[in-house]
Amino acid sequence: MISDRKLEHLLICKNYDVNYKDKTTGFEDIELIHKALPEVHKEEIDISTEVFGKKLESPLFITAITGGHAAAKEINKELAIVAEDKKIGLGLGSQRAAIVNPDLIDTYDVVREYAPSTLVLGNIGAPQSDLAEKAVEILDSDILAIHLNPLQEAIQPEGDVDARGYIDSIAEICKSVDVPVMAKETGTGISGEDAIALQKAGVSFIDVEGAGGTSWAAVETYRADDRYMGELFWDWGIPTAVSTVEVVNSVDIPVISSGGIRSGLDAAKAIALGADAVGMALPALKGAYEGQKSLVDMVERFNESLRIAMFLVGAYNIEELKNSNLIIKGETKNWLEARGFDTKAYAKR
């Protein structure tokens, strides 16, 4: 059953090491240029942003995590309370389970009960165009996310490996719902070429969700009887920093950088690379299990470390941070230059 699988995913993410082994996000190769004369007052730094008319107090999104099992209701409630209080975006896991089994709807719509005004993102799979309108209705979502997870499907014992017609289905979803649509990967990144195709299909946002954080090949490895394929593809994907640069330089729609983001410093680097916002999933899930204080502490640490990074580069707001100078080095530089991107353009802007 779908709900059983969702519970397995939650418990595995909570209890096992599901991080990439040898591949990193690439943010260790991004160096922001320190300003000894920042000429800003740290307490006046504005980290707020606006997404489709909704003012968010931070560029942090809690990206798609959970739903579809009774155990997820309390987690989503905890996440919603904090998202509403801190005015940050909140994404949920795939809603297919609730559409197939209406008894599970309350594991999702509990979010709107406790987060009536902040930005909420619904979620369906790319081939599920027939579920799009119902998904938006269940959550009263502001944005509908379409998740792309070919690696997970390939490793998953019950995975759907027929990926034909994804672009046509995404285009149909964009036309059928009355909210903006976001395309998001689930931990293996999006290339510049795929980003262009997604924008042409009509999506309004792209969440790169790159490699270096949670590996869904790892999650599915723990579920499989034969672990060979999961172990083999554990580190597959485009590092988050690389994917962020590729997508930002290929499309002209807002980009969320996620996948292994663990601090406001990571976020500052992602935004300086051109992202409009950042997402975190696993730290929020673990925080939800630990309770409200842990979640609040996580968000506050994120916001404060972002402010410090902005102070040190002399940026008063997110737009100024996006124009900060930085150096791209190491494997990230090698990857990007091999793909034809000019890494020196970021050094003096």
C-alpha cells in the first residue's frame, strides 16, 4: 500500500544514514568574498522575500517531506505551526495517497488548519495530471509542485519506470490548475537543458533539489531485498551547487536551491549563485520528531547564520546578496566549465 511505503520512508529517514556517501553538494567549493568594510548594520538586514504576493520572513522553504500515512499527521501539524509562526514556505509530500484513499486527507489538510496564511505547496508526480486539480483543492495550496524522481522509481521495488510523456503531462497540469506550478527534483538535480524544457512546458518555478543531501537511492536501498542497485546508484546525481548554476543560467523563472542545504551560510552561497530561495527537508523532518522547540531553533539558527553571511558580504537584502562576489573552485568549477559555464563571471560583478 502507498501509505505503508510512506511510513517506511519516514522511519528510514529518521533512523538511518541516508546522506550521499562520497558526493557533496558542491557548496564547499563556493567562497563568498569577505568585506572588511561591509558598511551595513547587521540588525537592519532584511532577509524577507515575496512569492506570488505572499510576504515570507525568510527565503527558507521546508520542502516536500511527508503525508499519506496516519503517522504523518502530527509531523505536518508541527511543521505547519512553525511555518505559520516564522512565515516560511512549507511543501508537503506526494498527495496521491490521499486522493486514492480519502481517509488520509487529514494528514495533509491539517497543514491549512495550522498554517492558514503562509505559503503552502501541494505535490503530485509528473504523470499524475488527472490528480492535479484535486491536489490543489485538498490543500488550498498556493503552488502545486510536480516532483520528478526517476532514480527513486528505478531503485524502488514497486517503482514506475515508464517516463514517457512527462513533459506533455506537466504541460497539461500547468494548463489545468489555477495556481502556479513548480517542478522539483527529489535529490538528484536538474540540468540546464531540462530546466529549459520545463519552462517551455509552463512551470513558474524550479526547485533543483540536487545531489549531496538525502539520497533516495539510499532510502530505497534500505527497503529492498537486493541492495546491489541502491548501493551502486547511491551517489548518482548533479551536485546542488552545480544544478543551481545550470538552472539559474538557463531559465528566467524563480529558482529554489535545495538538496543538502544545512545552514544559512549554505543558503547565502546558493542565493549568491542566483537562487531566489532555498529548501531544507531532512533537518526539518528530524526537528518535527523532536518537537516544536527543535524546529523553532532550526529556523532561527538558519535565519541568524544567513544574516551573518549577508553582513560579512555587505548585503542589506536578498537582491544585494544575489549580486555578491564569489569564487567557484575545485570539482564544482571543473564540472561547470566542462559544461560551458563561465565561473569567472561571479568573481567581480
